[in-house]
Amino acid sequence: MSMSEAPISAEAAVIVGGTIAIDHVKTPEAEAADLLGGSAAYAALAASFFSRPVSLVGIIGHDFPQVHLDMLEDRGVSLDGVERSESESFTWSGEYHANMNERTTHRVGLNVLENWQVKVPASSAAAQIVVLANMSPDNQIEMLTQCGLGPANGGTPDSRFVVADTMDLWIEIANERLHEVLPHLDLFVLNEGEARELAGTSNLVRAGRILLDKGPRHVVVKLGEFGAMLFSDGGEIFRASAWPLEAVADPTGAGDTFVGAMAGYLAAQGPPPYSAAQLRQAVVQGSILASFTCEAFSTRRLEALTRADLEQRLQHFRQATHW
Amino acid sequence: MSMSEAPISAEAAVIVGGTIAIDHVKTPEAEAADLLGGSAAYAALAASFFSRPVSLVGIIGHDFPQVHLDMLEDRGVSLDGVERSESESFTWSGEYHANMNERTTHRVGLNVLENWQVKVPASSAAAQIVVLANMSPDNQIEMLTQCGLGPANGGTPDSRFVVADTMDLWIEIANERLHEVLPHLDLFVLNEGEARELAGTSNLVRAGRILLDKGPRHVVVKLGEFGAMLFSDGGEIFRASAWPLEAVADPTGAGDTFVGAMAGYLAAQGPPPYSAAQLRQAVVQGSILASFTCEAFSTRRLEALTRADLEQRLQHFRQATHW
């Protein structure tokens, strides 16, 4: 996909804050080092398929590969909000097992992330869609504040749309703070295990309703190879399956891709609020884009992806789920 | 649903062979004893929602509750193929845990099943659809033979349609014999874990293709709360999600319900072969009927179910998956 295919505006409609990482990934079949990783990197790249520029907010170290930054800029991801530190970059090393749903983390190097506080560039603080990709709830609240939203600013007006992701770590060590984020979200996205844990129930439908009660207008529970469920505050449920992938090369970042693609797709529909139909489309676009992420290490498949590839899989997905 | 709602013919279009059990089930919330159970009992009852009579083949002991037999007959299930033994009935006692996907078997009383050999009544041996519900591959082959099909009769002609289920036990202790069944099947149904085990791969799409290579024309992998996947020998895949259940009372028999409903639905469409569209509809009908099975102990919810209930949920399911 060339840059000219996504609608381009002067200012970013989407701002994405979160981690930017150097990943080292091993799978049963291969291994690769110095890969682009991090929740915000995946989400920003995914959003850029639908709406450009995307403002990326995060921090990198002196050792961060320039090739990754060039790739992102080339895809319409603005790096004005990426802080450069003299410390070392955040890194993650992990290994996937024969069942690609299970992985072992070998090493996490927090480095620049220690004591990091998010800094939103003034030029994109008013972005219509704010994506709080996976990062500490402290930083999520800080980003909301700097975007003129959240508890310090009396909530989110209907003209803005806030999307957030999280992870098991924050549910465990920053549960209260995470609960302060939730009432300010239009869309809260988390995976199956996290949903069960945060809601305190094994039933996913009940979990979805319990999570809605915590404040978000919409909740998406990601089910990995089994798709996703969208719960909305009117009680409506959307159940999407996933593209049946015959080979998974590296699932890292699939969930972040999903979140970013939803945000980018919605931004391309114009200003909020968004209809149920638009949110459902966003879930499907997110799910399909995430399926591509799984097909190669890191963002490599997304980098090579064309709009035609995406459209074709969407069409095949419709055929594969039609009855 | 009254009997008059399903099309009635003089001879059974569907014959179902397998186990008929007395179940004792405990869940985190309740407990019930002397329940109707067994693969063939669930499957025959499910099939009877779509096509009547259904010929049930199995064995029961002297202690089998008459109330269950009366219920089945009342639903158009013919008991001519149910052998009565002076021994005790096959029983299963199990307990579901907080996550209703996990269960512990407390006791299996094989009783009448020891040395049981299936006996197909002459009046329904020519049934258009033959369902080999979960039972030993030996008995599955014997049933095929008595129905004029299978290895002893040169396979399955296009005018008949054979559906089979299995379980992890047979994959482990009767693997070769199970492989003798597979080439004679039009539709092989098994659950996710069984598919991974029998195919020897963790990827479900690859598993589906590997299972097709073993001979069946179509393979359905049941995914429990995540729906099902249908693989057909032309390479086509159908991905169906499941009805989002907010409360699961007892999932026992949901998979057997699924198999029986598929068979019954197809029988109601007329003689085989069946189109891809008909098979997809059968998967959805099976999935929705199975969702009702989970809502109460044993067959209790199915016993109270009306055609209108089923139609309404199908409509809601279409709405919940539309995009």
C-alpha cells in the first residue's frame, strides 16, 4: 500500500501512545533479532492503513534501529511525539512454543521505560481519536490529561473517541489505577484471559457486561484465533470470528494491530460518535489486519501489505462466514 | 415443539447409533441424578427437531428410567433399535468446575456396554442418513455394515450420508480402527482437542486439511463456546461462531446435540448429496440447538424447546454476527 492510498490530512486524526520496543523472537521454526516491537509501534502502523498521519507517542533509546523509524515515517506515522533518550531502548525477548498460543518471556529490558512519563506533542493533542495502547494506567491517565480529556478535564466529549488496551500485568499490579481509566473510555479492548481476570468470571458474556459496568461505552474481548466479541452499552453483542490462518509465523503484536486498525478505520469514517455498524466493521478490519501480522516476524507482513491484499482477505472472510 | 411440527415420514430418514446413559452431574451451582445421557440419546433427540421418526440404536439396562424412554418416543424417536438388557445401564458421573469447560469424571459404569454389539433394526437399516454417534470404532464399523455401508459393502453410495463423531479415548486406544471408519464418512465431527490430537498439529486449519486427507468428505471441528469450522474436500472453509451464552448450566451433550441436529436438518432437506449452503446451515442449526442444551441439566431445555424458540435464536444469532 502506498501512502497515497490512505486519506491524508494536515493534522493527525489518530494519536497513539504506548511502548516502542526492540524485540527478539524465537519460534519453533525460526528466530529473529532487533525487530520493531511495542504496543504503540504496532498500533500506529496499523492505524496508518486507514488514516494518515498517525501521531506516535513513546520513548526510544540511543540504540534504536533507524530502519524502523524510517519505515514508520514512510507509512505516514509522525514521530514528533517519540522521545529520544540516551539510555537503552525497551527490549523484549520471547519464545513461542509448538502451540503458538503459548510463549515464554526470556527477558524484559525496561531501560527507557523506567520513570518514563508520556509527553503528547501540542500539534496532535486535539486528535479526534486517542489510542492508549498497552502501557501503565498512570501513563494512560497522563496521556488523557495532556489530550484535554480524562478525570482532570471532566471526561470525554462526544467529539472525541478514546480507545485503550491493557495487559495482565496492570490488572495485577495497578488494578485501582486501571479502574480510574475505564470510565473515560469509548472503547476498551482486552484479551480473553484479561477479561476473565478483570471481571472475575469465567463466562465471557458475563465478563463483557461486568466490564461495561466499569465505565467504557464499548468493550471488545479479543479471542485470538477465535475472533472477538464487541459489547456495547445498549446491551448489543457482536460476535466476529477470525480469519482461519493455516500457518502462524509470529503472533506478537496481533492484539496491538487489532486496536490500531480499529482506531484508524473509525478515524477514516469521520468524527465520532460511531454507529454500531461502523464499530462492527472496525472489529472485522482489526481482526483481518491482525491476521496478516501473524504471518511473518514483527511488522514485516504489514510492511509488505497492499490495500488490495486487505480487501481481498476481507472478501474471502465474508465468504468464509456467510450462511 | 409438538410432534406435528417436524416433517413425519413412515420410515426413519435418520438412524442414530451410540450410547444411552444414566448421568449424574454436578456443577458449581447445582447437582442432579438419574438424568438422560449418552451420545445417541442426545443426538436422536436433536435430530427429531427436524425429521421424524428418528431410529435410535443402543442398549439400556433393567434400571433405565421409563420417563426418559417415554419422552424420547413422544418426540418421534423410535426405540425399536434399543436393546434391553438384564444388566445395569451405562452410567456416567461427572463434575464441572468454575470454568465450565473443565470437568472431572468421577465414575464410569460401563455395565451393558461391555461386550455390546450394535444391532440395527431391519426397518431402518436403509435410512438415508446414518449417524455413528460417539461409540467404539468397532461398533461404528459394525453399524455401517448392518446398514449396508462401509468396508464390507464397498463404501457409501451418493444416495446415503454417513455422519460420525468420536472422542479422545478412541483416538488413544483404537486409533487404527478409527482410521478404518474415516474413509466411509461424508461428515466427521470432532472437537478441537480431538482434532489437534488426531491430526498431530496444533493449528486447526492444518488439522482440518489433514483430517480430510484421511477420507471424510467434510470435517467439522467443534470449538465449544467459539463455534465450529467446516472443512470440505474442495478446500472450502466455513467459520461459524457460537451463540454467546451468558450462563451455562450443564454443557453435557452439547456436542452430541450438534451432531444430531446437523443430521436431522440435512434429512429434512431431502436426499443427499447436500450443497455447501445446506451444510453451512446445518452447522449453524447444530450450533444453536447445542446452545440450548447448555442451558439446563441433561435434555431438559431441549424437552421444553419450541420451534419458535429455535427460530428466534437463529434470527438473533444472524443479527449478532452481521457486519
